[in-house]
Amino acid sequence: MSSLLLSPSDLLDQISTGFYRRGVDYQRSGRVLSSATQHRGWSAIVTGRVSGSGDHVYTVYVQLERDAHDFVSVDGDCSCPVGYNCKHVVAVLLEEAQKRDAGTAVGPGEGGAASPDNTLLETWAS
Ligand SMILES: [Zn+2]
């Protein structure tokens, strides 16, 4: 009940299908250089760096917030020309979801206030 789940449908509601697909490709091809999650109660901050086209490295900063209807809003800023909820944002979110799956996600304690059953991202990729 205190989990913060971001489902693929939440993402697709807020991010265009084209960006979503390209984000999946980016994540699969290992373009996410680093990523991290900080839980803050009902919200979370996900940050990361993504290798873009050419030599560019883009910085991603995503705010996730869950409302009373369990809908998780995605507010993703990126340093690329698109700048908002782009493929880089998708790639970083997927990378974090995969880390959770592998059991190496940033756990509670590192940010302080998170409860043990706080879950940021539902794992869906494949
Ligand atoms: Zn971007």
C-alpha cells in the first residue's frame, strides 16, 4: 500500500510511443551510463546519464509522484534538445527497473526516509 509503482501504461500515457520504443532500444543497447533513485515518501527522484547520438551525454532528472488514485506521474527533464519525457528519460527509468529486478537497486536507508516496502518501479521490460 505504500509502494510507488510505475507501470508501462503509466509511462505510455505520458510519453509518446515513439520515445518509449526508442528508450527501450537505448536501454537494451547499454546507453545508460549511470542511474540512481532516491525515494521520498510518495515520490521519488530518478537521475541518470545517457549516451546519446554522437559524443553527447545527456543528463536526466525525473520526478515520480503517486496520486490518490495510484497513478504515477512522470515529470522527466533531460538536457537533450527534446528536453522533456524523451527517450533518454524512458531509458533511465527502464534501467532502474532492471536494477530492481537484479536486486541491486538503491535500497531504503540510502535516502533515509524510505520505508522497506517502497517500490519505485514495477519491472516490466522483455
Ligand atoms: Zn533526452
